[in-house]
Amino acid sequence: MTTDISKVGSRKRLAAQREPYWRKLQKGRYVGYRAGADTWHARIYVNGANAFKALDLSVVGDQAWDTAKMHAEAWFAELTGGAKPHYRVDDAITDYVEHRPSDGGNPARTRQN
């Protein structure tokens, strides 16, 4: 059973414990809430191990989840250089087509006047 830490009412009903209640954002990326201490945490699986960070939030109440998620995603981007967690061949092809030179990238097509 997963606990919805995005809602204030759900968080208030959680039992205090040392380990945060984790909510998965994407594969290997989580935001956690530690009941009792009312602290937020981020966890990412990168380079074969989990990395953790306590999120320093001054926001409470309804905005806390959105703020924690935003801070966690910014930290994930720092660690991964902004790489998408699931960058597929189809994504690479689409990026290539969208960003290739208008002459198709073929030097033989480029004319000198």
C-alpha cells in the first residue's frame, strides 16, 4: 500500500518514524516525507547506488508537496546533468531531426558563392 504524501490530510495521519515515506516520481527518483519531524527528502539511484538529500523547505501546508517535488527534481538534474531518466533511441532520432541543419548536415550540399 502506498501512502499519498502529496496531501496535507494524508501526511497528518502518518505515524512518526525515522525512515521517510517515499513517493516514486520516476524510475529511481523519489520524494520522501518524514512524519514527526515534518521534513522532506529526495532519493535518486545514480551510478549504481542511492544518493539522498534533505530538502530545506520553508513552505508548509498545501504548497509543501509541490515545493519539495520541485527542489528534488532540480537536485536530480544537477546530479544527472539534466539527462532524462529514459532517453530512448526514438527520442534521439526526434531530437536529431528537430535540431539538424536545414541543409541536412551534408557538407557537399553547402555551396560557396
